[in-house]
Amino acid sequence: MEQIAKRGNPNWAPGVSGNVNGRPPGIVDARHKFTAAFLNDLSDAWRVNGPDVMARVAKLQPESFFATCARLLPKDVALTIETQLPGGLTQDDIAILRAIKEAIPNAGERSPAEILTYVRDTLRAAEAKVISHCTE
């Protein structure tokens, strides 16, 4: 009784039609002809109107535009967003640079070269050895 309920011939394994050569070349059924014609027409319509329609929908119906784009993505797409900071700096590096800039007088009015020169000179002064002058 179960075999009657199954589709196809129960003597063949799933995915095997019994025709070892497959469909003969040149034999196309009505569904394949329709699909090919539809895709050709769709391609022609897209070539003529697609970019304008897409721009109009994106502007006037952004929700529909986004939903359509989301449907086109494969289900298993993993999206990772990483912030790339200039020079390979980390967030901590940027925080240190901001703190240094805030500690420099008139930093907003100085060029980057002036700021770096100021920092270099200040560090050199802080690391300089004090030479005491002895009088005898």
C-alpha cells in the first residue's frame, strides 16, 4: 500500500529515472521553453528599465527595496563589520592620541606637524638629564 502512495516507480532509487542516457539532446518540454522565453524577456526588460526602476524604488519605497535585496542574499551569508582605523591603530591608541591632543595648548589651531614637534620636544625635555653646575 505504501508503494502505491509513493510517486514514481518504486523499483528505482531516488534520483534515478531508469533512463541511463538522460533526456535526449534537443528534447525540451513546454515548461523549459516557457522558462527560457520568460528569462529572455526579463533580461530584455531589465536592460531597458531595470536601473531606473531600481533607483526609483530605492528612493520612494526603501523598505521594499531593502526586503528585495535581503531575499537575493544566500541564507548562509555571515556578515562581519569591522572598523578599520587608520594606520592599523586600535581604539585604545585613538583614545591615547585624543588625550594627548587635548593636553596640548591650542591643539585645534595647530597642524599635525606642529603637534608632533611639540610632543617630541616635550618628551625630550622630560627625559633630559639635569646637569648641576658646581662652583668650587
